[in-house]
Amino acid sequence: MYSAAIEELIEKFERLPGIGHRSAERIAFYILEHMSEEDAGVMANSIVRAKKTIRLCEHCQNLTETSPCAICSSPKRDKSTICVVERPEDVSAIENTHEYMGLYHVLHGALSPMDGVGPDDIKINELLLRLTDGEVKEVILATNPTVNGTATAVYISKLLSPFDVKVTRIAHGIPIGSDIEYADKITLIKAMESRTPMNG
Amino acid sequence: MYSAAIEELIEKFERLPGIGHRSAERIAFYILEHMSEEDAGVMANSIVRAKKTIRLCEHCQNLTETSPCAICSSPKRDKSTICVVERPEDVSAIENTHEYMGLYHVLHGALSPMDGVGPDDIKINELLLRLTDGEVKEVILATNPTVNGTATAVYISKLLSPFDVKVTRIAHGIPIGSDIEYADKITLIKAMESRTPMNG
């Protein structure tokens, strides 16, 4: 139908999340018709560059160019609180509220027995290691209010019971079934404020 | 908020059509978290390669790697009919019906006085040049049923009046106000079949 180079470009964009065949066609034609060769080169380069330079922060496991990341190494952040989230986008959503001043921990997923995702497949051990020096006083579990997210929160809260640390769950001000990433700021602030204890 | 390389990647995707900030974030994190460095390289490369190798067909002005393009150089196509469309996506939509066997002409836009797009800004002269040898017997104007698309069809039909060629307009089986690109196959087939003469 199209020439090989166009087909390949469409196919590449089609594989990205949230992009169907028509959107991929649209993007491919936009690049071919409206982008300069230089701009296309810059775009291609930023994909390669990001992929090469981005790694996980040795502490919070968030995506970063420098480890420790900017949040973990900031003297302004409250190092006694860790907010545990599923994905880097969740850090972004909570940071956008400008209300939370603690640290984060990115699990890179949630427990999901159906998909074969167990405790060793997400960054739970890395979380435990951060609690050994006693500096952390509270762990806020801000996994998504889904079945998997809730199960992950319960699992972690049990794992943390031997530690001298308060374990809380972000409040269900967030509509059940949707993602933290898409919550509005006010809902997120309320949900953080009314977090409830999970270990009594 | 994010590190520079992530911000840049998000910003690049945000510039593509139909992709908002959240979608761009999602895509960027997908690339960073779920794509191998090799796959990301292949994707980057396909952008650069497509941009480098794709040009316009010397006859129909469609995007192609080889000029003349596969359709223009196919012995199976009926060279007496040219279907004029606004964009390469429209060729794709009509080809998907597998009913039309003539040639195409891609204008790369429509006349739009409000946006300063005049006859010299789209491929109208290139269309006229294709009619000089007398081989073409019919020109089907399949520009979009929008104000600009209709104005473009009327303008071209007047330009073609000196030529010994039948000028037809794709039928308005296509819902007014939407794009040819998004019409379903049956509607497109019906609309092509019931095309109506524009020059008496």
C-alpha cells in the first residue's frame, strides 16, 4: 500500500501506547510532510539519547539521568517520609500538586498473579533496603486503587510490620478503578491529607 | 520536574498531531521503560530513514520512495482517470476500498484564503501538466466536503473547462464536515460510484 519506509514508520508508531493505526498514519505523514529533515533528526536523536542516558535512581528507582536523582539528593526534601508509587508518571502527578515534600519509591508495576508479576519483579526489595538505617518514619502507599494496586499495598504493609515505621495508605478520594496518574490536583491533595494508617 | 532528556522526549512527542501532554508522557515512559535500546534505535532510525528516502512522485505527487510511484507505474491502473485528493492519507483510504483502479493526484492541501493558501501553494499546476497529452479522460475531484475542499473542487473544475476532460465530484455520501480519510469503505465506494459531473 505505502512504500516500505512509510509502512515501517507507521508500524513503529502503532506500537506505542494509545496510538492506533490511523493515529500512527497521521503522525507518520506529519513527520514526512510537515517536519524538516533537521527536526526529524533531532526527534530521532532525542529518543536514542534519552534511552542511553536515562537509568534508575539507586535510591527511589525513578527514571533519572543522574543517580541519586534530583529529588533524592535535594536538601529540601523530608527524608523521613517515602511515598510508594507504581510508576514514574505517578511521581510526576504528585509533584505537580506542590504539596508533598517527602521522598518517593517507584515500584515499576504492581503485584499481579494473573500476569505472573510477583514481589521479585517489582522494586520491593529496594524499598526494604531504604528502611534499614531508621531514618524513615513513614511509608505512604500510593499504589493505584485497583485490585493489583491494593493487593500490592497490603502485601507491602505486611512486609513492613517488623520495621519501626508508620505505614499509611493514600486516601480513596481518588475514584476507584482509575489511575493516580490522571487524578486532578485537588483530589490528589485531599487524598494525601486524609491518608489512613494501615498497621494500626 | 523530569530530567532534561525525558522532558525533551516528552516535548518532541507532544508536537505530533493528536498527542497531548499526558499521551506524550505515556509514550516517553513506554520507550524508557519497556523498549530495548535496540528497538528504540530502530525506531529513531526509521524516522530518519523515512525522512531521507521519501519524496514526491513526479506524476501524482504522492509520497513515495521511487518516482514514479508504484501506482503511477503500474500497468494495471487505468491511466485515463485521475482522482484528485487533498492528502496522501486520502489515497490510502480510497485504495483500501479496492474498487478504484485509476490514478491519483495529491494536492497536499486545499485552497484556504483565510490561511493564505492559494493555487500556487498546492499541486494544481502539476495536475494541469498531466492533462496536456490527452490521455486523461476523467478527473474525479475527491477533495474533502468542507468549505475549503469544495472551493478547491470548484476552482479546479473551472481551470479544467478548456480541457477535453470529464470533471466529476465524489458524491456527498460522505458525511459533510468530516474527512475522507475517516470514511468507512462502503460509504467511500458508494460515494465514488455516484460521482456527479461538474462541467455539464
